[in-house]
Amino acid sequence: MRLMFLLAAVGSMLATPALAQQAPYLPFYSPDTLQVHQLAVTHRTAVQKYLVTPKSVSGEYKDHYKKIAQEACTDVYNTVRYSALLDPVLNPYVQRVFSQIQKANPQLPPVQLVLSRNPEPNAHAVGNSTVMLNVGLLGRLENESQLAYVLCHELAHIQEQHMATGLREQLTKIHSKQVRKEVKRIVADEYNISSKLKALALGLTLNSTFHHRKYEKQADSLGYTLLKRTSFDTKQAYRVLQLLDQIDQPLTPEPLALGQFFGCANFPYPLAEAPAKPKSIFTVAAPVKTVMETSDTLKTHPDCAKRMRYLSELAQGQITDGPSAVAPEFARVVAQSRLEAVQSWFDYDCYDHALFEALQLLRQDPQNAYLRSVVTLSLYELREHLLKHDFYEVVGNVSKHHHENFNQLLTTLYAWKADDYKGLLACFAQNGTAPAAPANEYALAASYAAAALSGEPTAATLKQQYLAHYQDGKFSKLLFPKPVTSKKSIR
């Protein structure tokens, strides 16, 4: 009975409502890779033309430069080819904002914006013609003006040619007579060679970090100037840095109430909840901050406090300090970006992150059929990897560098056994049935995963349905991999 309830709950995602007003947003997928390949080749060619090997340098310098340039070309091709998000909703939106900035700043070099599926909240400039915006950052902003400043900041990096300048500065330092002389001296000493070389490398790294932060300050300043020439709200530039300073924190500070998702009377499996409060009011300790909260260097975006002070001076105090109201149109962009980020975590085989982000969003939208599909598929894949004994490849380790809420989930995942997943999935379905929704690939894949995990005979039928409707679908290779045939050796 419980299994039938489970399958009915997941299967309800496939039902078509009689009066559906609007189909729910689903992450974009297209089996056609020609467009992204052509786009990737274009950006690779641009980087090749940009990173021209200097002539009046040593042979070792040239070889080093060529190697880095080749790696940069390969990296930009792979990044665009495998992560460019060419969807019909988010990409046109960010391209429109980008175009407004370019029209207001005709002095800028010709640059293309690539919206990336990358769920990390970041953006970066490549060479002199590419700005990469991660969908993970788009989902953490509050309005169009904040998006505009992020793009202006990256355009400033390009206008100032920070990539080429930084590369030349670092290679000049590495291949300088002083460094070569120091390396020879360390080797000649024949004492503590390893530790001394590490110290030298650390010094070079710190020097590179200093210059990197110098470039960030320059990009903040020029980016603000570029923003001032547009019709966007310049006061939001300061707010962007506030958001970046806290970007490594989860969407919501409260620990996941795992019991609400996976707990039920019939399946009492280990569910780590929030840390217990002190029993005595006389022994209340101060909140312990994580490494990410105390060490600015480890943040995704370091030095934000200093950058905020500088930008406040630049703006003469005309800043937005604190959260801003989100307009309905941008709220939809944010919501859709977050779903894309969840799917990206899943596609990158980071099932711990996919599950964590999906559960966070389900607290705000408990009946979201897509998010419930992701949870089901994540549980299915976690169990599969547990059975294959490579669980550690798709689940991270508990670490002081993680937020405690994420560590809470990791601790729970490592406590679950393969036999637990059937009951956990049944509890998940029981604790929040998704409403009926139009048939889609995600719901059908989740329905199959639930049936297969539960050992139901309907799994075979669902597999046939999926392959009939989505032969080249998003999950076809993941859920139904073709058996590897070993070639017979010729004797």
C-alpha cells in the first residue's frame, strides 16, 4: 500500500490538469549541440588571437606563455560548449541588459555575453571579448540594476585588459633573474629544499593575489563609471557587493528540517536536525562562526568590506544599504535561475548539492513538481552510487569550509544505508504530494526512478514510455545506460 501511494504521488506529476493556466518552468534542455559548438569555437578563436606570445622574452617564458594560452583556449571552449545556457527565457533577458550597457558605452570593445549553467555564484571576463555570467549568481541578485553592475564590472576587466596584464606580470616575476637565482640558491643549499621552494611559491601566489585584488578595485571603479552612463540605478552597485559578501551563505539561514521531508512513523531513519540548544541558561556559549565566516580569503568574493567602503566613497554616499524590493519580472528570473542552478548541480553529478538546493527551495514552494522530481532522482542516484561503492565521488566530505546546514545534510547522507532509500522515498512522497502537472520529461524520469528504487514491476513500463517519448532525452543515458560490450581479444 505504501509503495502504491509513493508511485501515485510521483505519477501525479504526469497528469494534465483540465484548466492549466501556464505550464511550469522547467530547466532548458536541447539535444542539438551544433549551436553551442559553433559559439565555443568563436570564443576559443578570440582567446587565441588575444593571447599572442611576446617576442622579446626568454625561450622558457615563451614556452610557459604558450602552454597557458593553450590551456585558456581549451578551457573557454569547454566552458562554452558544455555550459552555455541558450534557453528562450533567461538568456534573452540578460542579453537585453547587456545590450543596454553596450549602447550606453560605445567606447567598449566588441564583447559577447555567455550565460553559463554553472551554479556557482560568480562571473568572470575572458580575454578581450567574452563575459561569462553564471546562472548561480543571477539567482542571488535582487534587480536589473544589480545585474547591470555585475556586467559593467566584468566589462571593466576587459577594457583594462586585466587578463593579459596579470598573465604577463606573473610570468615576468616567475622567470625573473631574481627568482631563478633564488631557486638555484635553494637547490645548492641541499637543506630543506622542499619547504623553501614551497615558501617561494607561496610568496609568488600572494603576490598574484595582491595584483588580483588590485584589479578588482579597478574594475569596481570603472564598472561604476560604465553603470553611470546607463539608465540603471547606480545606488545598487554597493548592494551588489553586500550580496557578494554573503554569497557563500545558504538561501535561508535555518537548518533543513529533514524530518518534514523524510520522516514518518513507519520509517524512522537517521535524520540530523539543528544542533541541540544548551540545557542551562548559565552555560550559553557564543555562536561559533565557521571558517567561511571568519576568513575573508576563503570566500568566493574576498575583500568585499574594503570594496564597499571604496565604492561608498566613490558614490559619495549615494548607495542602497540593505535588501531591495524585487519586481515581479525579475522575481521570475530569479526563480527560474535557481531551478537551472539546481539542475546544473544534478547534471554535474553533485547530488548532495542538488538535493540540498532543491530541499531549500521546497520550503518556499512545497508543491513544486520539478523540485520534487529532483529530490526523487537524487535519492535514486545516491543509492545507485552507494551500491556501486563510489558514493564518495558524488557526495562531499563534512568540512569546516562548508556551512553547517550543508554539513548537516552530508552527515545524514553518510548515515543512510542502501536499504533505507526505499522507505525514505516513501516518506518523502507521503509528506508532500505534488499537485497534478503537465506531462514532462523530469516527472516521467522521476516516476521511473521511484518505481525502480522500490522494485515495482511498473518500472519496465515507465522505462518504455520514457524511451518512446524521449529517446535522446536528458536522462536517457543516466537512467538507461547501454551495456558496455567487451571486445574479444584476437589470439
